[in-house]
Amino acid sequence: MDQLTRLAGQVGQQLQAQQAMVATAESCTGGGIAEAITRIPGSSAWFEAGYVTYSNRQKCQQLGVSPVLLAQRGAVSREVAEAMALGASQRGASRFAVAVTGLAGPDGGTPEIPVGTVWIAWVAGRQVFSRCYRLAGDRQAVRHQGIERALQGLLVLCQSGPAGLAEFEDRML
């Protein structure tokens, strides 16, 4: 069993214990978080919905992200990651949500937002937490690390709440 499957299974155990559901909103990870979750038998008991919103248009249509926000901040930003997570939580009627947006490469980076920049946002109830990561490696490595960080943060949030997530975020910088 690989690390992503183990993490997804642990997330599922925590969510089932709390009788809670999770939703995902993904851009650069292309549904990888949802795929890892649905490897787990019985995940329908705790996985509500997965949104793969690769284009800005779909971020707006499926998740309710403001087009003005996208124009002002760009798709790879804290604000958009948080809006995606909130949209997934609300539209998926889930207590927990995770969203990922970033640049997996190999192209598209700028000096301000280089390839490997990934924003992850987590929702627990009405609280939103986010973090920017600078991930190394090729496209596949960046995507894999983004999925892993998203699941790790979700697990910590389910286990320990916001205080645990803040500690986790500090360790993962």
C-alpha cells in the first residue's frame, strides 16, 4: 500500500468516526486527491464530491469562485484556493474540504509564481486555512507532493483541529 492510499484511509477513519463528509476541489492535481480517496473501499460513507476545475471558467461555474477575484489575484493564489475550498464545502454539503491550485509545470511559471508553487486550502466547518508550498521536481513530482500535503493536512485537521493544522503547516514549510 502506498503513502497516498494510507493517508486517504486514515482520513476516512477520522471522518467516519466524526460522521463527517469531505469534498475536494482540484486544479493542478487533476483529481488525484479524489482518486486516492476512492481507492478506499467504503469511501462513499465519507467522500461527498470531487470537483476538478482546471479552467478558471469551471472554478467559477462549479465552485462559485468570483471572476473578479480570479482576475485580480490569479488562479494560483491564497484567495482562490480558499474560495475553491469553501465552494467545494458548500456545494458538496461537506463539513470538511480541501482545495489545491498551482503550477505543476514544466511551463507557465513566472518570477513571482514559479513552477512548483502550490496553494492548498482546507475547510473545517466555516473555518478556512491555507498554505503556499514551493514544491520541487518535475510535473509528476509536484502533483504527487501536492496530493500528499493536501491529505496530510486534512488528516491533521480531522484529528487535531485548527491548532494541529497550524503546527503541521509550520513543520511542512
